[in-house]
Amino acid sequence: MDFFDFGTIFFLVAAVVIFMQLRNVLGRRTGNERPPYDPYSAGRERGPREAANGQANENVVALPRRKGQPSRDEANYAAIDEYVKPDKPLNAGLRAIRDADSTFDPKTFVEGAKMAYEMIVMAYADGDRKTLKNLLSREVYEGFVAEIGKREKRDEKIQSSFVGIEKAEIVAAEMKGSEAHLTLRIVSELISATRNASGEVIDGDPETVVPVTDVWTFARDTRSRDPNWKLVATEAED
């Protein structure tokens, strides 16, 4: 019995020929072949040419700054330097707050503090504890509420009208741990009078605009996600 017929021998010979041709084209593996290209490794390692020249294959290239263009740090403090000159002690305090809170802007803060000031003054006159609680620290809130309680026991009421704020400026700034503290001097105009149970005016004048100067300190924990500042100290300037 023949194990191979003519057709079988023909296919065996053809397979051997094809194998030899492929071997000549592709070559043999010697162990020195370059590894396959990994698109995610480009930038993690330097190629042979860059290594020989001591050049790093970096993803970030530092471009030269145009003449007169502010550095990153200068741009970061631009709003602060615009508010107060860099050679002033207040500037250093504001920069420290900016370092802790990248969103801090002194002008924006002052505008917000002016609105808070009016809300607090009017809420105190109206005995609005809910509004005060959202704007005051616990210690200041307790002091305000205690005075409101005394007034209510005497059956007295404050008739108050807020005319406006003439001037509001930051006079002190500092970091206390993670808490930013900003002190403002606020000059406002108010019409205020206190009436007793009979409606008689016992303090102030319901017809006269009176200038009032307050020194208030606001604080905020820069680690907190809550962006709101709270009043932590009050002082009336004579």
C-alpha cells in the first residue's frame, strides 16, 4: 500500500518552497530586534538619539515670555496689586489669602461685604434672627440676638432706613491657620430711631441722616466648599 500519491508529494514540496521564501523575506529572529512601537510610551522614555544627545523628549515645552508680559505669579496677584501697592503691609496679607484661596479678589469681596453690611444692619433693626444666623459667626450672632431680646422685652422697636454706603475699604488682612480674616472700615448713612411701646422716639431721629463708621471683620475657612464669609467681629469707630 502506497503511503503517498503524486498529489500529496506535490503539496509537500510546494509548502517547503513557500516556507523558504517567507524565511528569506522576513528574516530570522536574533534577539536584537527593535520592540514593537507602543504609542503610550512615547514621552515616558527617551529614544536612543535623544539619549545620546542628552535631550529629553518632553510633552511640555516652556515658551519664551514676550517682553513686558507678566509672569504667572505676577498675573496671580494682579488684582491685589491693583487694589493696594505691593510695598504696603496690607498687600502681603491679601496675597496670603490669595495663596490659600485662588478665587479671592479684593474688589469682589468688598462689593459682597457692602451687601452683607446692609442686610445685617437691617436684619438687626427688624429683629430678623434667621437672616442674621446665616451671616454672623456663632459668637456675634449670640451677641446680636441678646440685644434684640432685651429690646423686645422693653417693647421697643427700631425704625431704620438704610441710605447707602459712602466708602468701604479693607484695612487689614491675615491668615489664621486655614481661616482668612479681612477687616473693613465702612462709612454708611442711616436714618434710625428707637421707639417705645407708646410710639415715642427715645433714641435717634426718624428724619435725620446720620453718618456711621463701623470696623467689621469677616472670616472664611479656605478649606471649606462654602464660599460665604461671616461677620466675626464688630467695632464702632468714634
